[in-house]
Amino acid sequence: MNGINDLFSRFVSQYRLATVIYRNLRHKPNSQKTIGDLIEERADKNSDDTFLFFEDRKFTFSEFNTRANRVAHWAKNEGLGKGSVVALLMGNRPEFIFTWAGLSKLGIITSFINTGIKTRGLEYVFETAGATHLILGSECLETFNTVDKNIVSGMKISVWLDTINSSPEIPEGVVIFDNVLQDMPDTNPDRDIRNNLVAGDDMLYIFTSGTTGYPKATHMSHMRFFASGDAMAGVAKYRTGDVLYDALPLYHGAGGVVVPSCALNTGCAMTLTRKFSASRFWDDCRKYDITGFQYVGEFCRYLLNQPEKPNDRDHKVRIIIGAGLRPELWERFQNRFGIKRIVEIFGSTEGNTALANLDNKAGSIGRIPFYKLHNGDLVRFDTATGEHVREGNGFCIRCKPGEVGEFIGKLRQEKGGIGKFEGYTSEEETQKKIIRDVFEKGDAWFRTGDLLRRDEDDYFYFIDRIGDTFRWKSENVSTQEVAEQISGFPGIDFINVYGVEVPGEEGRAGMAAIVLSDGTGFDAREFYQYTEEHLPSYAAPVFIRIRMEADMTGTFKLRKVNLREEGYDPDMVSDPLFIRSKKEKTYLPLTKERMPIGSQVSE
């Protein structure tokens, strides 16, 4: 690209970013307007417009507000207020949204709990959430029952019944939330109750995986909730009359924050589904007149794997926004389903920096047209040592075009929006995500933990997660957490968990190198059952390698680099290998005939 054309192209990209920047920065931390105010304003302005479709039910903005009000009055009666924390363990259904909406009106922090974690992982989340109350969906009772009740003995627990589990066995001391709410007023609580609340105050805790260990609770302020949806709505030009499809888990930032925030910011509707279904997806889009949806890369892969149909383009979807759409799938997906615009976003719930592909550049996660106008940069990172590469003067080295490095965001005194690193509830964990003295003495940058590559035109491309956390099925998997859970299986002396590449699949599949106790054989079926009970499905190892001894350094650190490189190829690995089989509900010996190809690894 010659100089003039390149400069013009960069100005075009920057102009497109202007909407995002403006909608981001107009939300100030000291603003008196919070999400409770936005909900009530929308209920007045769009009273009879549909806010939410769910299965055969629908709720107007007015009905949404009155349902939230009942929760708010319950919380007030409980003596809860600004800074109180209520944990929410519930699947995808309208009551999830009613809950945080009502609590937000009093400045109460809702702690979203991942419905896929169990036992010790779930106990850890409850321990760190700091909640005095738990609102539990009846559909999650089985998951909740994996927790040591001593961990939650100090919490007041309320069960909100669900149609799929409307007559559950209620634990002793637990109240039926539905019955309690019937006696609550549905009017707006007095606005004065929010007089000491500002947009910079916490609204949510959203748990996310870090580079190691258990999930960490990230701060999500009212300001950040405002800005995330406002910015995306600006990109997509959402407006009243649009309908957004949300098949992502509500406990995640994309599904639980971005989509509802888009609807509240613009007055458009959202359609919520309990879980993603590739076979039903386009039928739902036609049924609800969907015009846009939030995706993750796996959605697109699963949809492409469905048999082609004559009506693949028979829908009203004009734009999709999300993350993880791999370059090799981009044009195939766009052409097959007739999607006019794909906006790939790179960022994180807690991060202070992001990228957005507003140019429809196939495969890219975004562009930085002018670095002085952006807080992100790419620095060299040694994946073998797990350290940033520094020059003789001690400063980091910017990556050249084609080089892979870690993307980082400079910590600045942001005046508003999502450019502020709000960090975690744990100050220790917050500091772990900050790298200092990067390009000059005293500067500080947020570490994304992601390896990216940029091209000559400053378009960026996602490569992988750093270190002990790998990405699989659109989820970040902590090897330390998986290892800790599996180590409880009888007969295991050592376990080393890592991610391996699978041709045709995004991210890395989990693999565990296991050293068994003397005289112990590998009971594949029992091990499969154990992982089913103790791990979410995406975290269960896809491959098992039985080792004679642990791969450790002289300082007793587990070696992973060689294991990753050797992978699961029987021609390269002499150790016994096994592959997870959902169909057989066991781990089968891995032979050349059973080597996975593409989506077969999910079978």
C-alpha cells in the first residue's frame, strides 16, 4: 500500500473508531446516573415495547422494570444496600436479568456465578465473592449440592423456581423466592435511595479465569456496563425495532452485560435462549426476526458444520459482533449465511484495552490506525521462559510486523468508559496483571495474557493464550484448577495439564499427563465419570497420557513445553494415550484410527 493510500485507509479506520471512542468516554465515573435510572427511563420511554423474548414468553420494558422492582423491595427489606453483595447462581432465563436489575437500583453488587463449575471450584467462588445472600435457580440445585455446606452456612439462600425444575427438593432453611416476591410492591423504589451512588461504583462481580489458579472476581461498574453496550450499539447502529439474539451464558460478560446493555441503551429487544443450539439457531432467528447477535467463534464453526439448507440466507440478520471467528472460517460463514457485516472484538471483562475490526477485514481482530490515539501495544514475549523479552536497558521490545507478542494496555487516568482497568476484588491478583517499566521508567501496563500478531497495515490477529491458561470451546481453561480437581481421583501421584493444538479446531484441547501410583491401572470409565462430576465439560481433558514419572525441572516445576510439542500423536509418543469419548462415556485407547480431525474431537 503506497503512502497516500495507506494514510487515507488509516483515517477511514480511525473515523470508524470515533463512534466507539465517543460512546465510551461520555460515561463518567462520577455521574449520578446509574443502571437503575436507565431501566426506569427506558420503562417510561418504551413502556409497551418488547424488551425480552424467552421461549413462549415476552416482557415489555415496563414489565421488566416491575419485575426488577419486586427484587429491589425484597433487598431493601433484607437490609441490603450500597456495597452489599448478593451471589446469583442461575441458568439463562429472564429471572437472571430481573435479579441484577433490581439489585442495581439499590447499589447492591450482584456476583455472577458460573453454572459450569462444581465442588472445590464453586466453593472457592463462594468464599471469595463475599456475598451475604444467594439467589439460586432451582435448575442449579444439583450443582449447588456439590458444595460443602459449611462454606455457605453464613449465607441466606433463596431458590427461584424454574419451569424445568418446578418441584425440586428444597434444602432445609432455604426459602422459595417466588413466594417472597409475590408480596413485594412492583413500584419504583424511592430515587433518594440512590443519592449516594455514582456510575463508578461496582454493579457486578464477574468471575473470569486468570493465567493460573481459580477464577478471579472482576469489578464491573455501572459506568462500564453503560459503556460496553453503548459502544457496541453505536458500532452496529442498533435502534428500536432491532432484535438481538443471546445464546451466550448470562454469567459471562458478552452474554450477560453487552447484549442487555445494548437493549437498554437503544430500546431494542433481545431474545434469550437457555443454551446455544446449532440445529435450532436459524429457525430462532426467523421466528424472532433477529437482526443481530453476539457470537463466539465456536458458534460459527458449529453452524458451518450443519448440513446446508436452501433457506440458510432466509433471515434478517445484518450484523454479528463477537470474538474468536477464525480467519479460515470468516469468508465461508459470511458467504454461506449472507451476513453483511462481521465485527470482531478483542478484549476482556476486566481489561482496559481493546481492539475492534470495524473494516470487515477477514480474520483480523482489529486495527490500530494511529498508536498515539490508542493505549494498546504489542511486546515480545518468550513462551518458553514465560517472560517478556527486554533490551539491555531493561525496557520491553515492540513487536515488528509478523512477530508474535503479548498485547498490553497502558494504564492511564481515564476520564470514563471502559478504558479504565477496574481490576479484581483481590488487590494481589490485580497487581499480577500489571507490568511496569515497559517503555520508560515508572509506566504501567495491563497484561491481556493473549498472544497476537500484527501485519504491515497494523491489523492484528489472535494467536493464543499465554502459559497455563488455554482457550477451548470459547472458554479459558486454567490448567492448575483442572489439575487440582483431577488430583482427587484415586491412584494418581502426579498430573500435568496443558493444551494441545487440534487441526481444524480453535484454541487448544486439554491434555493431561498422569503418573499413576505403583500397582494402579488406569480405569478409563471411572475417570471419565469423575471428570463429569468435578469439571465443566469444556475443562475435562480431551486426551490422557500415562507417564512413568513426572516431567519436572530441578526446582520441581512441571515441564510443559515438550509435552505440548509432542501432543497426542501415537507415532511420536510411546506412552499409552487415551481420548475422551462422550458417546461411550469413557476414555478410549488412542490409535491412528481414532485420531481426531476437526469437529470429531467434540464427539
